[in-house]
Amino acid sequence: MTKFTFIVLGLLLLTSTPLFAQDPQFSQYYANPLYLNPALTGNGSAGRVGVNFRQQWPSIDALYYL
């Protein structure tokens, strides 16, 4: 009986939390909410780590810098 209760309790815990497949990815670094407003760091209910990196067209020989 305890094994059955444990399995049912585990299934209830897994199905009761919202699950998301992936976070939206921004191609513009300035579209990151934390870049626009640092007060949004505590906006979620779970811990989160994010890094922005973009490398577009790395095989082009002529690199343009601003």
C-alpha cells in the first residue's frame, strides 16, 4: 500500500506544477527583460540563470566592427 501511495503522490506532484518546454530566445540582446529593467530579476517563482551570447555569421572573412 505504501508503494502505491508513493507512486500516486509522485504523479500528483509532477502533474500539478506548470512545465514549459523552453524560454523565448531573443536575437536582439536589448530585448532581454533584465537589460530593460533590472527590477525584473525577482519576477519569476523559480530560480533562473541566463546568459546572452550571439555569434552571427562566424564564417565570413570580412568582419565589421563599430
